[in-house]
Amino acid sequence: MRQTNRPDARPRASHFIDGVYVEDDAGETIDVIYPATGEVIATVHAATQAVIDRAFESARAAQAAWAATPPRERGRVLTRAAQILRERNREMSILETMDTGKPLQETLVADATSGADALEYFGGIAAGLTGEHIPLGEDWAYTIREPLGVCVGIGAWNYPTQIACWKAAPALACGNAMVFKPSETTPLCTLKVAEILIEAGLPAGLFNVVQGAGAVGGALTTDPRADKVSLTGSVPTGRKVYSAAAESMKHVTMELGGKSPMLVFDDADLEDAVGGAILGNFYSSGQICTNGTRVFVQKGLRARFVERMAERMRDAVIGDPLDEATNFGPLVSARQMEIVERYLKIAEDEGARRVVGGERLDRPGYWLTPALFDGVTDDMTMAREEIFGPVLSVLEFDDEDEGIARANATEFGLSAGVFTRDIGRAHRVIGRLRAGTCFINSYNDAPVEMPFGGVKMSGIGRENAKAAIEHYSQVKSVYVRMGRVEAPF
Ligand code: NAD
């Protein structure tokens, strides 16, 4: 295992527009804090209206020529960007760790690599994006798949590189331009993605990055020069962005929060189920939208599950995220730590039993140990609201119907998982769970080949796979009459 020294994370300037770094000191100052120590490691400025104008103008100007570029050439640029991203994986992963605090052990395999997968996948299918021929007897029709225009991307702070690539890759493959705003908490990685795209041959203006918090996101969402908004964020923000976008009938993709269930049946492989629940609750310090934070364990297995989970949680290596032996890092910010601590207190006040964890570590930075709660009931706050931190709730259930009904009793519908050795039950249960992204005997896998997204309050639209193409392009229908026009008069 290696220990990496902390490099200088300061970007050349705050924004990246039309192929170059751009600064405007008039924008509000945003400190970038390394979550492992609480130190300020960089400073950026929020975009002013002048910066936003420049981003949209350059995107608009570049988009028409890009849409007219042969799709295989568009694809080639994305494929090259994927290669560069892979070659720089270590450098990008270190930056991702400094932006988010996630351990390097994770970022080396889950961030730039996942971004590269998206660039490679959409680079590969760009040339195959076509319309249809529709026979109508003598007449016929055809469809043309057209880009939407300029798409706005707004990111959350948990996966800055991945989110930027998951949005940019399909958008660019379809012939769109993108103006992207990373989260104000993690502004660094997306600038590097923009640099790499230019280096790979992407014409200037097609992927512009502007910094800022909600006000800048709001300005991007309502701008008449935007044709689509794709947000990754919380449900309250999703509500605001979706309704603001509706004013001008913009296309939307909403990747929002969750309170996803995991159903562990008596016949499950205990080690796999515990491992799945660890991945689904503690990876990225629990700050993952799809996390299976309501772990319903069938009565016969519950006690053993809790015991084994507590044992394995004691093996978590909590420490310097840049040490590759570390597998559990800090929370992203002081604010996030306070939110999680508040939920921990409510959990105990409401009678949940804390088995292990949930302690603040006495060191600079935002450190909480992973927490396991038993005896959680459906009405408790911790079983109803998204905590977005390392807090696992165990709820007991008796039979399949009851488990499914309780799992579905939530406003969210992002993910769901089932652990069982009974193949019939696995598919039957998944068929009845109301969630967009599901797992059987696994949890939190997100390969680019598989559509990703939620139902109910967890979102609308899909990222990844061929499904994403539907959300970054629109179909023009053309009716072709082969005979004479017969008019009534
Ligand atoms: P957030 O909703 O606070 O912010 C998300 C983004 O929206 C940020 O860039 C923020 O600046 C911007 N924003 C805030 N107010 C806005 C407004 N009024 N108009 C436009 N933009 C605005 O979320 P967060 O705290 O950054 O991230 C955590 C949340 O994201 C969790 O709820 C998590 O579940 C969700 N998330 C979802 C997915 C997914 O794919 N479904 C992935 C990661 C995170």
C-alpha cells in the first residue's frame, strides 16, 4: 500500500469556458476545504452573470458545428478523452480525494475510471445513433434523431468526476453542448475533465464549467439559452429545478435522493449480505444516493446479521484518505457532519439501539465512525428520511409480503436490493419493489452499460446505457407522401 503526499490542488482559475480558464474576482469567494483536515486547499469564485453569459454564448456558438460533425468523429473525441482520463487516473483520483475526502483506495477504482467508462461507452455508440424508417404502405415516414441544443448539468458533491462524465458523455455523443456547474463543495475535478476533453480534441465551447452554489444553479436553470437541465442532487433541490425548468418547457433529468431498502431473507448467504450492506451503507462514508439504508432482515437471521455486521465494522480502517490502506474517510463537510450527528441523536431519542459507531473522532476534519442501529421501526425518522452519511438501520421482518410492503412504503424509489439463495423469490421480490435501479445478491454496482435512475420522488429520466440517449436527443418525424395530395376542396 502506498501513501501519497498531498499535492497543490489549486486550479489555474475558477471557470473553464471556450477552451480556456476564466476568472472573474467579482464573484463570491468559495473556499475549497479538504475534509480530512478542515484546511482550505483552494479558493474559487462563483460565476457572475457575465461569466454565465460567456458560457452560454460559447456553448451556443459551438453546438451547431458539433451537431453537424459526423457522429463517428464525435465518438472518437470521447474515446480519446476516456484514454487520457485512464492514463491520469492516479492524478485525478488524488484530486477527487482532496475534493471529497473519499479514500484513495476508492477513488482509484470508482471515479475517473467510471467517468472514462461513460466517455468510452458513449464514444462507441455515437456512430450508431440513428432514426427509423417507418413503412406506411405506399407512403412512408422516417425519424431523425436530433440533439437538444445546450444542456445544463448540475452536480452533487459525492462523485464530482463521475457525475460530470455521466452527463457530458451522452450529451456530447448526441451533438449537444453542455454548461456544467459542479457542487460548490467540490469544484476542482470537473475543471480537469474540461481540460482533458479539450486535449482529446473537443472543440472549444462544448463543455464549459462554471462555479457557484444554488443561485448560479438557479440562473442556469432559468436561462432561455438552455434547452435541458440534468441535476444530480437532493429531492428539495430537484423540486425547485424541475418546476423552474417547466416554465420554459425544458427537458429534465433528475437524479435525486433515496431511502432505499435492502431485503435480506433467512436463506441469504450471511457474508454476502453483510458485505452488500457494507457496500450499500459505508462506501464513500455513506454519502451515496442509492444506499440501501433500510436493511430489512428476516427474523431468523437478524441477530446473526447484526452480530456479524458489528464484527466486520470493527475492521474498518479509518484514517488518512491518501493512505491506500484507509477504507473509510471523513464526511465531506462540517455541515454534512452536523446533519448526520443530528440524525444520530434523533435515532437514539426515538429508541433505536446503537450497536456500534456514530462517534465523532477527536481530530481536525469531519470524522464520524460508521454506525449500526438495530431495532429500527418504520415510523422512526432514521427510517424515513435520507441521512446521507454512514448510518445503517436494521429492521426486522417476518415474511415476503410484509417485507415488500414495508420496503415500498416510502416516497423515494431510487434503488432496492434483495439477498436470497432462492432464485424464484429473488426475481419475484424485485418485480414488486418500486425502485429504478435494483440488485440481486449485490449492492451499488453502477456499470455504464446498465440504465441508472429512480422512480417516485427519486427522479425522472435515466443516465447511462442506451436509455440516456433518449434524454439527450429528440426525434423529428417526417411523413413522406409518394402519391398526389387529395384535398376535400
Ligand atoms: P443539493 O441538492 O444540495 O445540491 C445539488 C446541486 O444543486 C449543487 O450543485 C447545488 O449547488 C445545486 N443547487 C442547489 N440549489 C439549487 C437551485 N435552487 N437551483 C439550481 N441548482 C441548485 O445536493 P448535495 O448536497 O450536493 O448532494 C447530496 C444529494 O444528492 C443527496 O440527496 C443525494 O441522494 C443526491 N444524489 C443523487 C444522485 C443520483 O444519481 N440519484 C447521485 C448523487 C447524489
